[in-house]
Amino acid sequence: DSGVTQTPKHLITATGQRVTLRCSPRSGDLSVYWYQQSLDQGLQFLIQYYNGEERAKGNILERFSAQQFPDLHSELNLSSLELGDSALYFCASSVVAGTYNEQFFGPGTRLTVL
Amino acid sequence: EDKVVQSPLSLVVHEGDTVTLNCSYEVTNFRSLLWYKQEKKAPTFLFMLTSSGIEKKSGRLSSILDKKELFSILNITATQTGDSAIYLCAVPDSGTYKYIFGTGTRLKVLA
């Protein structure tokens, strides 16, 4: 158990809908990362927050948005869902935002769009 | 464009064999390279290699970094069925804190 929690564990929804994925980082970690993992794409970095501020952005679609709250938990919002958005979404956290820090991954949320 | 390429894509061995997994990278400003093991769920951290730490070892797993040739290898000796997993390597890209992951090597160890 990494100490990172994600809810829900599984989510099944229909195309066109909007969902919110939630992540609580490890105690003491200030930085949160979101990743998407699909079978054909591997692990893709979406976005990173550090202490409430956006720090880095990857290949995140305009239909997706995220934020980190004052209590450091983060939410990833996915809207106008398409079949291709079906994937495993991971949240990871690290102590700071640097590039010499191990990232601890949560158990993931499996999203299925029907 | 920064990138990370892992090989082989997939590997099947028998218990007791030794395996070598490869990760080559192209980044303008290298800072670190991380190895993760992903079984059924979340990736778990194995090693971080940097300019000041080019060799790491933990039990049957070891890793080295070749900064000149821009690659890293992960060695697993005396493999066990519990080593079956996807092994991922990642590097932060040149300008930001964005981490680039390779597609991984899927290792299956047969009893």
C-alpha cells in the first residue's frame, strides 16, 4: 500500500457523460501527478500539481481538467466522454515537485465508457 | 522530442533464468531515470539512477545507467514467478517536471 488513495475503484459510464476521479496523496506529499494508461498507449502523463498550483502539463485533452485543493487532494474531471477515454487512470504523489523524487502510485481508477 | 524506448516488449523465461531489460532515452537535459514494476495494479518504485548514482542493487535486482550511451539496464537474477510483471522506466523531460514513460517490458516467468 503506497499511501495514495483513489476513488472510485471502477467507473462505468456512457459516452457524453462527465465524471470526477479523486485522489488523496500520501501524508506530507505536496505534489500530485495524473496518468492515463491504456492497452495501446502505455502510461501517459496528463498533469502535475504542486501545492495547489499547476506545475506541468502533458497530453491532456481540453475535455479534461484537474485541480488540487488546499487540503492537497486532487480531482480529475473528464467530460464529453468518448469510447477512447476508457482506461486506467492513476494518481501519483511525491514529496516535492522535482525530478529526483520517487513517485508513489495509487491503485488507479478503471474507467469504462460504453 | 524527448523519448524513452524499452526493449524487449515482452519476454518469457523459466524460473532461475537471468533477464536483462533495456531502456534507452533521449532527453536534452538528463536528470534522473526511474524503474518501476507494475503487477496487476499500480506501478511500484524500484530504483532511481542519476549522474551521481549510476548503479543500484536490491536483492536479485540491479540496475546501471550509461550516460554516455544513453541507456539503462535492469537485471534480474534467479528469476521467480513473482517477478512476472511489466517493468517500466521513466525520465523527466528536458524542460519540465513531466515524466516520460516507456511502453514497458512484459516479463513472464514460468515455473
